[in-house]
Amino acid sequence: MSKKLILAAGAVLLAGCAGVAVAQSGSAPPPDTAVAGPAGPPQPVTLAKRPNATGGEALFVEMCIMCHGANGMGTSLLGRVGRPQPLELRPGLPAAFYVSAARNGIGNMPAIPRGEVSDEQLQAIAEYLAAGPHPEAVQ
Ligand code: HEC
């Protein structure tokens, strides 16, 4: 009696497993329609991503874009609300404004010393930005 019961329970279990296996194989999505996971963190903009950048643009990518790129703190986190962002999209500001902002600091941005960016480099960056907006440069 108890042996029969155990056998019957075993048979029910096996049937159940087979059913699950069939259900699983039937419901697995084909690989090409599998749902992708969330996009990863934004990638930093470097000269490798802007191979055609020269002069002030290249210097801006090297010295400023880590904070002033689309996801940089100067654009997204600490930049003041209501300013057109990022810096490469701002029209109509004189080069002297960029030089002064970078040398003296502005709001939450620390002053950038000559040891990091020379006067010549900063002037080239400022002229590049003052000649903006550069929508083609911003991805
Ligand atoms: C360490 C990060 C960092 C670096 C590097 C940096 N900045 Fe900034 N910058 C900021 C932040 C943060 C602000 C926003 C300040 C605020 O609004 O209070 C800012 C604001 C500015 C502004 C004022 C923008 C506005 O809307 O009025 C200018 C101009 C500027 N930066 C120029 C530069 C230049 C040119 C360079 C490169 C030589 C540079 N910054 C590098 C963080 C940085």
C-alpha cells in the first residue's frame, strides 16, 4: 500500500517536471528578440571620440569636457538652472568671459591655475567657445 503510494507520488512528480520543462522550452524567447538590459553609464567624451578636433576644440575636450560635456557636473549637476547647456552650445559670449571664468572660478567651478592650462591654451579654448555655438560638436 505505502509502496504504491510512493510510486504514484513519484509518477505525479515526474509528470509535473516534464510539464514544467515543456512549458519552459516553449516560453523561452528567441535570442534576437531578447529584451536588452538598461543602458550602461554615460561614456566620457575624449579625443578618441572627437578625432577631428584641433586647436581650441581639442584643448576644450582635453581640459574642460570632463565637467562640461553633456553629462559633466558643470552641465548636469552643478551648472546653474536656466543656462543653455553645454558650454559648446552657448552663443554670443566674448572670449574674455571664458578666460575670466576659468582663471578666477565661477559659482561652483574652481579656478583653473596656469599649471593646468596655460594662458595660450586657455585663450585658444575661449576663442573656440566664443565662436560657438557648435551644435555639430556635441553628441
Ligand atoms: C572640475 C570640473 C570643471 C572643469 C575641469 C571645468 N569646469 Fe567650468 N564649470 C564647472 C562647474 C561645476 C560650473 C558651474 C558653476 C555654477 O554654475 O555655479 C562651471 C561653469 C563654467 C562657466 C560658466 C558657465 C555659465 O553658464 O555661465 C564657464 C564659462 C566655464 N565653466 C568654463 C570652463 C572652461 C573654459 C574650462 C576648461 C579650461 C572649464 N570650465 C573646466 C566645472 C568645471
